[in-house]
Amino acid sequence: MKKLLLIWVLVAASVSSLFAQNRTVTGKVTSSEDGGGLPGVSISTKGSNKGTTSIADGSYSISVGEGASLVFSFVGYNAQTVAVGNRSVVDVKLSVDNTQLSEVVVVGYGTKKRVEFTGAASTIKGGAIAERPVQSFSQGLTGQAAGVNITQPNGLLNNPPVIRVRGLSSLSLSSFPLVVIDGIPISTDNVSANSTTNNPLADINPSDIESIDVLKDAASAAIYGSRAGAGVLL
């Protein structure tokens, strides 16, 4: 009888110890910029393969052991490791990783990390154009990307400039590269050095530009076809 009682005591102690070591931690992951919840954040226990992801409003729930630390990681944000301690609620604010964002290149059908991109491309941040005292998009682009030559053929008001991305110098054919704004191609078919048409880019406010990706090589033709023969401005 004493042996049976001792066994039950040992089992109860083991179960109690197991529940004491593992507990559920909840919380919410938000952006440090606007305080909005971040869905899809990866939350894992450091040193183990246990993990979960945050839901639409940024909240999460995970089971942790004694002395655990949680690792929060999300694309475009700095990863953060937080010691749980005795807390049952752990809220985290993630800051934007500006370095990681600058390594992303828009390639027409999506985005690629710059280290994975094998083509010739230049990226210009919108701030570099907005800070310049210019009146047009083309003036702000001048001197911002290697291999992109921009000249004004005459002094006519609102006359389109000559933009050469791939070295084209035809006086009769269009000198404009293909311009794509938010996924929509802008018609520049009738624009050339001796053209008298209005500048199709004159309506673009330089302050509204977030970034410009210049695709320079022939690989862009695989995405946009012959229209990309003079390069692409995204």
C-alpha cells in the first residue's frame, strides 16, 4: 500500500513539474512606425524548433518553457529577441530594416533581392529627387543613375527630353525607354529627339515618387517585349 501511495506521489509531482515548466505566452506584434499590427510575423523559441506566426491583427500565442526567449522576425523589419521571464504577455514593436529594403529591386514581374539579381539595374530613391530644386521628373533623374543620359534637345516649353538608357542615338526613332508607373505602362511611342509632342512625364510630381528602378539590359525585353528596347523605368 505504501509503495502504491509513493508511486502516485511521484506521478503527481512529475505532472506538476511538467505544467510548471511549460506555459502559454500571448502578445501582439506591431510596427514601430505606425503602431499597426503585423500579420505573418515568425515567432520562435530560441534554441528550439517550436514556433508560430502572428494573425491578421498581429496577435500570437505560443507555449514556452522555463527561461525561454522568443525570436521575432519579419521581412523588411529588424529581428528582435526577447526574454520571456515570468511574463505571460509579451508585446513587441519591430522597427523597419532600411538596409534590407534598399537591397530589393523591382523587375517588372515582382521583386528580387539585389544579390540574386543578375541583370543591369540602378535604383534611385524618391528622396534623392524630391530634395532637388527641379520642375520635372526628367530633370530630377539627371545624374542620378550611371549609364542614363538625359539631354534637352531644344528650349520649347514642355518638350520631351532625350533619355538614353542603352546608348540609342536615333533621331527618328523613340529615344524614350518604356516607363511603367505602378504596373501601368505609359505611352511614349511617338516621342523622339525631333518630336514636337508634349512631354508624357511632365504630369509626374517629383515629390510623389517613392523609388525608380532603371532596367538597362536586354533581359527586360523578356518581360515587356520590344517596347523595352530602349530600357525600362519602373
